[in-house]
Amino acid sequence: KDPYVVGAEKIEAESNDQMTKNLCRTWDINKVNLKLYVEGKVRYDATKPASQYKELWKGLIDKIAQISGEYEDEEDDGYYEEEEEDYSDIIPQFNPEQIIFTKAGSYMVTYEGEQLGISTWAWTNSNKGMLRYSHNYDYINDPDYSNACEVSFNKKEMTLFEINAKEVDEDTNKEVMRVTSKYFCSEA
């Protein structure tokens, strides 16, 4: 085979504090909790093994469709017609198995069927266990291209918590909908 040359740029490693030492290792993803809040009330709350991650998200999408139907029934049908939103495109294609964090600011998630995803991470406040992740490190602090995640440890267990989606009413500035996920992991 012909040689293939790739460019690389060295970046500073994340700090070597205790939180980084706790984070940077291989973790088995054991189970996942998904919650849907609508107008401040929990409307979906389910926890399943990571091997049923796709089913967990499908349950969430089904619940969103049910709730959308409830709101449509309350509205005057003659006033306006709205296209139904299809959220099925957010259902993951593969179930996650492991997550590996490195001190260099990268992480890799392995999925069933020998699939994987690689991305970047950085602490925003390691004392509070707050980090951000993004597919492009240059945008790690841009909320449009990255996401916040809270991490906590209990011996050889790690919990990751994130807000997956949030919708706020522009007129009242009140939260209408929020989807959160919590990943329960153990050291591999």
C-alpha cells in the first residue's frame, strides 16, 4: 500500500487533577435514564440497560407524539394547520457499550456491532464536575456546537448527566420542554 500522511497538531493535555484522573479511563455503560419534562412536569422517565438504548429513545419519541396529540386536541383545528413533527431521526442507530476518556481531551464511545464515535471534551469547572464536549475542539465553548455534561464519581462508578434538548417559549421565557439523560457507568 502507498503511504498515507496525516497532519497533527499537539494540544495541551487536560489538567492532571483528581477529577481528570478519575475520568480518564475506560468505562462500561451499564444503564441509561431518559426524562422528558413538559411545562415543568415529568412526562417520561425510563431507565433501561445500555443494550436497550434504542428502545429507550423510541419510548421517548412515542411519548412526545402522544403529548403532541394531546395539545393538538386542545387547539382550534380550523385556526391553523401544523405539520406533524417526526422525531424518529433522533433515535440512535446503535446501542452504546463503553466510553473512553483521554487526558489529551478526546473521548471514544464504542457501540454494538463494532461501531465507534470519537469526539473532544474539556473541563469548564473540574471542581464541580462540569465539562463540555464537541465534535470540533475549536467550538468546545460554543453552545451551538457543543453540549454541557455533569460528571460525578462514586468509587469505581461514574454518572454522566446532560440536557439533550430544551425548548423555551420566546414570549414568556418559560421552559416548555426539556429532555435529559443520565448514564450509569462502571470502571471496565
